[in-house]
Amino acid sequence: MRLWSLHPRYLDRQGLTAAWREGLLAQAVLAGRTKGYRHHPQLHRFREVADPSRAVGDYLSALLREAERRGYRYDASKVEAMGLGERMPLASGQLAHEWQHLVRKLQARSPQWLEGLGHVIDVEPHPLFVVVAGPVAPWEVVTDRGR
């Protein structure tokens, strides 16, 4: 499961679709409708807010808006709750780590998409998040924390 902290505009078709599916899975997990993934590290930050279901709903709604902007048809009725009313903190180190991770994926999977992004200097976060100073999140799987 990868719940990208990056703005959905950076995701290629496969990445956006995967984020949508994984966001729906996160929604089901946070609602207690699954046996698996209950302890997945990507869900820690959603559990830290007052209403995790609304937070994941807001996450999904931004993916939905990006999909609609591109002419894709995702089923909006699958988003169960929205309106957290606050943005969640995102450490700058986490954002930088995810950007590097996405660039590596796009180099292998969608080099034309990556080229179309141009030279991104200031990576924007997903609209649910506000960037604060800090390192890679402790829940993130990183093979070398010194990077």
C-alpha cells in the first residue's frame, strides 16, 4: 500500500489508479471492514487525526478531482466520508523521500510522463497535507535512513 503524500498531478495513469485503489482499501481498513492491512504503516498518520475516515475521504477526493481533470471515470460514490476540516502535517523529509521514490518508479515505468513533468523544483504535497520541517516519517520503509 502506498498512500502518496505528493500532489496527485505527479502520478502517471498507473500511479493514480493504484493510489485510488489503495485509498479505497485504506478507507475499508480504517472502517474496520478488513482482516488484513490493519497494521499497515501507511495508515499511522491517518489514525493520528480526530476522524480517520474523513481524512482518507479527503485524500480520495483529491485523487478523484485529478482523475476527473484527466477525463478518467472513478466512482465518486465509493468515497464514504469527507470534510476533515484540517490539513495533516507532512514532514519535508518525507515529501522529498516520496518524490525520489516516484521519480525512480517513473524512470522505469513511464519515462515520457516523467519528462512531461519537466524540472520540478518545489514538489507540492497532496492537498490534504501541509509541509512542516522534519525527516522521513518513522513509519516509512527506508533501506538507508542516512539518505
